[in-house]
Amino acid sequence: MPILRGKRIVLGVCGSIAAYKVAQLARNLTLAGAVVDVIMTEAAERFVGAATFQALTGRPVLTDMWALPEDSVVGHVALGTHADLIVIAPATAHTLARLAAGFADDLLTTTVLASTAPILCAPAMNVQMYAAAATQANIATLRQRGIIVLEPEVGKMAEPMEGKGRLPEPPLLEGEIRALLGQQSGSLRGRRVVVTAGGTREAIDPIRYLGNRSSGQMGYALAEAARDAGAHVTLISTPVALPAPAGLELVFVESALSLRDAVIAACQQADMLIMNAAVADFRPATVAEQKIKKSGRDSLTLHLISNPDILAELHDRTDLVRIGFAAETEAIEAHALGKLQRKNVDMIIANDATITMGKPDVAMTIFTRTGETVALPRQSKPDAAEAIIAYSAAYLNTRAGAVQ
């Protein structure tokens, strides 16, 4: 992904059994194009060997500030000076205490003090150690200084104990890293973007509903791409079989009416709305209070009424870039252009639903109110999302410049 490409990330690994998880994080960041320099504390080497991180990053692992590689020409402060981001994971209670006290007695603490880069700490430790007053006071001190300290997860620990203290999984850590880097240099930094995803469910009775085949993959990819571009993202999602992305606000809804309420609330301060959710055109006029039984019936007739057109309802929000989607099965361009005019939006992004819905890749065409047509090649949904966000960010920033 572009936001990680060429970025210099210092990854500080401390002495915790959770250090094994960070090996996968180092690999993911490296494969995405980041230059990852791993600093291991003495205790960390008792859990994971330095050779593991060296193999995964392709770079020497640093443990001793008096024995740095020859290319570290400015000595033990070089890493901090040139870093785009410092990540400490797992961050132990001991390391958090030393950071809070301002120690500079090893390579990791010295690097932190010598850097102006954003710092992200992901604590992992025993449940009682995390809850201890001293640890909580140290975390509060670090947060007051602008260091991002993530909340650990709740779950089973290495010892026979369960509670709050687990290191978040690598995909969640990577999401937080992407969000922080995007906020530094992304094309949507300082912007607020609302994205909707998935297919709405319109209740028939307490058990059954009317729905569609939308998987939510494209909406989630768009939300993550906007996050990577530096935006504050609110993802409004129907129930989908997808993991929750990190580094953004997630709101769950089910019906078109609940989606409308959530969108209107989220768009109060937003700069852009990306309406990717597949909203049911109709809903049952009434919802049965109990499960509808088949016995004694040869057929069932449902009386359906129209759902609101959420994009059209926001037609007076001229300050909001509004982007709709047209998943069509025929006459794709004609239907897309019709929606563009009828809904009075900035863009309609169209695709052939018969060959893309639920699939991992997609071919799309962007139609704008200014008459531009941009055909995107068939590609993975994350790659298509990046292309759409890049185009939308340029559109938003150009329009904002013209207004000013």
C-alpha cells in the first residue's frame, strides 16, 4: 500500500511472550514497502531470536547502541532522527516506566528521546501488572506527552489467566500504523470521511429479512484506503463477515432507515460521503411481531414500500462531496449517468454487479458531475479503493481550493 512505501519505521521489541506476534507485523510492514529497523531489548532476545527479525526485514537487528552498523554515521541518535514512526510492541511495564521517567540507558529509550517522530506503544503484560496504579500512571504520563498508547485486548494470557493485557493482533497494529502515517502525509489528512458498506437487511419478522448479496468488501477497502490517506473515517456497516478495521470509527446498522439516521448524524461535520452500501430499494410495510408460520399457507404476499434515497436527501449539502455507486446488470453507463443527474451527486462509480458482487476483484468506471469519465482496470478491491480515494481526494482538494 502506498502509505507504507519508503517509510522508515523503528520497531522496538521488548521482553514479553507476545514478541512472537510482532515478527508477523515486521514482515507485513516490510512487504508493504516500509524500511523496518528492529531494536530489541536484552529481555526481548530471551523470547525471539534476532535472526528471525533480520530474516523478515532484510536488515540487521539492533540491540547495542555501542555496536551499531557502519552506516549509522551519526551514532545512536540516527534511528530516531530519520524515523517516520516509532512503534514499541510489545511494550512492557518496565519499558513504559523507563519512557515515562525519561531514561536513555539503552538503544530503544535513547532512540525515542532523540526523535520527533510519532510514537505508538502497544502494551502487553500480566493482567495485574497492567491494572497496577504505577503502570496506569505511566501510561497517562506518556499520553499527556503525545505518545499514542493503545489499549491491550482482553483474553486468555500465556499463564492460566484471562483479562486485559493481550497484545492486539498484527492486522490491528498495522491499521493503527497506517492511520498514524496517513495523518502525517496523506492526501486526506485533516478531512472527515464517511463510508457506508454492506447490504441492508429489511425485517419481515423477528427471524427473516429481505437482503442482497453485497459482501461489504469494497466498502471496507474504501474505508481503509481513506484512513491510509489520513482521513478521520467513520465506517457505517451492515452485518458482514469481515474483520473490523483498525484506526477508524465503526458504526453498525441493519436497515435502510437506521443507515439513513447514522449517515445524517455522521455527515454533520464530514467533508465527504462515500455511499457504497447496497441499500434495499423497498422494505415491508409492516413487520410481524412473531415468526410467520408456513402451516396452512400456499403462498405469502408481502406489501413493500419504498426506502428513502439517502444521497438524494443530502442534495442541499453543497459543502459535502457525495459519491454514490451503481451496481448494475445492464446498460451500466446509462443507468450510472441517470443516477448522477437524479441524485445530484459529485460522482457515481459504476460496475457490472453480475461479475463483481462478492468477488475479490472489480472493474469500475467513475462518472463525475463535471463530465469526466475515468475507467479503472479490473483489479483487486483494495487496489480499486486506493484509486478511487486518490481521485476523490484530488477532487475534494481542488474543489475546496476553488471555493477558497
